[in-house]
Amino acid sequence: MQSESARMSSAAEARYRIDAPNSQPRAVKVIALDAPSERVVKMLAERKWSRATFFTASAFGDAPKAGESFAGWLSDLAGRTKNLVEEVDAADLVVMVAAAGESAQAASIIGEACSLKRVMTTGLILGGADKSDEALSKTLSHLRPWALMLVVASAEEYVEDMLRALRA
Amino acid sequence: MLRKEQNDLLTQTGPGTPMGKMFRLSWQPALLASELPENECPPVRVKLMSERLLAWRDTQGNYALTDEFCAHRGVSLWFGRNEENGLRCPYHGWKYDHTGQCIEVPSEPTESGFCKKIKLKSYPLVERGGVLWTYMGPPEMQPPLPEWEFAVVPADRSFTSKRLQESNWLQAMEGGIDSSHVSFLHSGELNKDPLFKGSKGNQYNMGDMKPVFEVVESPGGLYIGARRNAEHGHYYWRVTQYVLPAFTMIPPRADHPVHGHFWVPIDDENCWAWSFDYKVTRPLSEHELTAMHEGKGIHNEYVPGTFRPRQNKDNDYLIDRAAQKRGDTFSGVYGIAMQDASLQESMGPVVDRTKENLVSTDNGIIMARHRLLRALKAMEKGEIPPGIAREHQQCRSAAVVLPPDQPFKEAAKEALVVQAGKEHATV
């Protein structure tokens, strides 16, 4: 007689895997940290998504001031100011997108809000292959303390591939 | 998740498929050299990328990898007589040389030259590092012989095994770059397995169960860095290498041999899990070799006379529920290789990736699929896929402690490529 594992791992049995949704859509907030990544995020925002929403923190300068309020650190792609803490609070995942060589200092403010609300963060650095190690290092050093997962990608298409893979 | 058409694209490797073309453009391990131990030894059936082949070794020692079936009536030449520089079909005596050329058709007049019109498909088969490698792509695109470090160190410094895995190649390979499962599935082995235990790195591993991952593209594929806290604010990094399409190398631990895998499709529902261990500057010790032969580390025990693991789906992988409950092993299955294989085979022959829910820590897997899909697109435009160039094969995994602000790709630059005469960077 065949073992349980032998029977159940066959191609024939695979057909009986329940065909019903096994997850609810995740709310993913995608935030551009600088002007070059804002361009990428804007293109992405024009496509169809389940529960992904797109923001920018690129207009808020390089160095956040100590003790500054979280409010006002974020805007949607139309330029309307958004409340960072509220947005993070409604997120399952926050994805921060930065271009290699750009300052990603806004990551600290966003990351702190995510830490406060216990929300998972992912950092994506684009164009790592074209920039010097020093330039990449600068961006990395700002993102690393605040991203629980970091990816250095050479192709912009990776952002979309990753979001689709995560069912965003 | 992947859409169905993407999943099909990556998992199907038969003749004429894009992924099959990618595999066929590089040298793949076909069988162990020990499977053809002497001239005129019995032939061995080999199925690769859904092609049924026969490996054999003629009177002069030439290796052959030819179509398994006689061109006459389709008899399997596995039954053939390996004699006088050729393989003779036992049915009507047709004989083939190591290139697949028919050299005798006894029923036809020799003068007719009929046999010259018969040739079996054949592929080159060469020995390197105790492995017989084949190239199944267009002859004009055949690359130089493989330069993976484990295959070019002296023979006494390297050990390679293979096992049958009853699943598609991709779900097996993805296990090789899924660094976040180690702290769970293999947690019972780190301090017990003779080929893993006793490293300082294990303390970091067990002391920080929530590693942070960084995935960085490399010329040949990916570096997958797992970062854990070390002393004085430093980070302990374990950097896994993935080289397209199917090579993975695990970071070392202390002075143990370094190991890794090739995941080679047999057909779309089975693959060979090739497992290698090696040291650069010293022979493997008796103790290490004994452990490897006994199935420790990333190796496994076998059903005698086969390459099927002793623990397999027909015996429920000998799962020990009491050991699972006691915490001896996390899953109840013994051995690192079979802990992985049991779960990967349980997904079914080809996992339906439309149903999966990946999370952020799966970015290594997401990026590997992205690189494969990107490489397939580029290949269709005539580009050579990653993993074929010599410099892509000259890679190493590494375990290092680094200051907190440094990109591991930069700080461990030397450690991530072959350094002649130097061991791997290890902790």
C-alpha cells in the first residue's frame, strides 16, 4: 500500500487542492524617497493594483529635524500632504524606494513610524549596478537601520515584479 | 505569487522550451564519474530535461551520452553489449560508436554504406571533479568547460553526491536560497550535525532568530545576505550565492567544508539534487568523508543500489513524531537534505505558485524568479544568459563579521570570488 506522502504528493492529487482564496489583500504603501524613485513610483501608480497605494517623501529635504512631528512628512503623488502615522497604521507593508546615490534620510522618519506601529518595512534601492560603491553605501546606510528587508536591484521593473509577487 | 504562464515558463525544461534552452546553454552535471567506473562497463540510463539518454564508456575510455533508443526498432540500448569500441543493440546487432554514429548494420551489405546514414543524437560528456558534465545546446554555442571551484580543486579535497528529488527543479532550487527557513526547519541540526556543529557562526544564528536580509544582484545571479547581530555593534553576515539557472552555494561554518548544490531537471516533475562539499587548501579528513558517506550535512542515505533517498515519500520520510514533539528535529524528519526534500516534495510535483502568499523575507526567491524571467527575455534577443561566463562561476559564499555601515558586497568583495590557494571567509 502506498504511503500517505506518496499518494498525496502525486500530480493527480494536486488537482484537488482547494481552489479558494487563502488570503485577503494586503495594504502595501509604496513610498518614493527621492526624485528619481518618485518617477518610478509614479509610473507604477498608473497600473492596476489590489491594495497598493503610492506616495512620495522626496520633497521633504535631506535631514529631518530632531523631534519633528511625523505629520507632513508624506504626500500622495498629486502633492497632497498625508498623515504618515495614519498611513502607516493602515498598512501591512511599507515599501521604501530609493535611487542609489541619493540620500534616503526620509527613511528614518518613515521607519520610525513603522517601528512604532509594528509594520513590516522593505527597502528597495534601484540602479545599484550603475553607481559607485560609495554612492550605494550612502543610500544603504540610511535605509539599513529601518528596512527589515533590503534589495539592491539593477532593473526598475523589479519594483513591479516584487509588488505583484506580494499580491499588492 | 507567479501567474500560471510565468510558472509554466520557469518550470518546463523539455526540448523547445525557453527554460530548457537556458539549461542547455551551459554545462550540466549528468552523472557521477563513479557510475561509469571502467571501460566497457554497463551503460547507465540518464534522463535530463525530459530527454532519455544513455551514458556509457567505450573500450578506449571515451565517454558517450547518446539517445537511449536504437534507431532501428526503438529498443533501449541499456540492454546493449558494450564491446569493441561501440554499443551493440542486442535485438538485431546494430552497433554505435561513442558519438552515436552507427558503425554496423549486420543485415545490410557493408558496401552499401547504409550505417553511415544512421546516427543517434549525442551530447558531449566530460569528466571534471568526479562529475560527468554534459552540454546539450547548439554545438556552435558550446562554452568552455565548467570552472566551478569544487570541480577544479584536487580530487581529495572535494566530495560530490546526488539524490533523486521527486519535484520540479524550481521548488528545489528555491529551497536553496530560502535563507529564512534555516532557523526553523534545520534548527535541530546546527549544533548536532558533524559537518555543521561547533562554529561561532552557529551561536550568532541561534542568538538572533530574526535575521535581516539583503538581496543584491550579482553578475551571475544574486548575493543573498542574512544579517544577524554580533559583538560590539557589528553584524554577522552569511552570504549565499545563487548563479543562474540552478547553482546555489551555502555560506561556510568554521573550518567545515563548504557546500552547495546544483538542481538539474530530470523532467518537469523530478530533478537531481547535486550536493558538493570541498576545501581549498587541505584534503577532506577521514572523519568528514565518513560523515558525508553516511548522509550527514547536506548529503543523505540511499535505498541500496539507487540514488533515491532512504527516507522517501513511500515511507513518509521515516517521520518521527516523538522526535518532533521532543524538539530533536523541528519537522520530525532527520537530516538536512531530507528535511528540505520532504517539504518540497509535499508541495506536489510542480507547485501551483498562483496560490502562494510570499512575504517580504521571500525577496531572494522573488528576485531569483525576476532574474530568470529577465534572462529568458534577453536570451530570446540573442543574449547569453548569466552563469555561463567563467567569472560567474568563480564565486564563493562567505560568512563574515562586518562593521554596521558597510555594504557586504563591497566589504566582502574579495571573499565572494575565488581566491587561489585561500580558504573561504568563514566564522
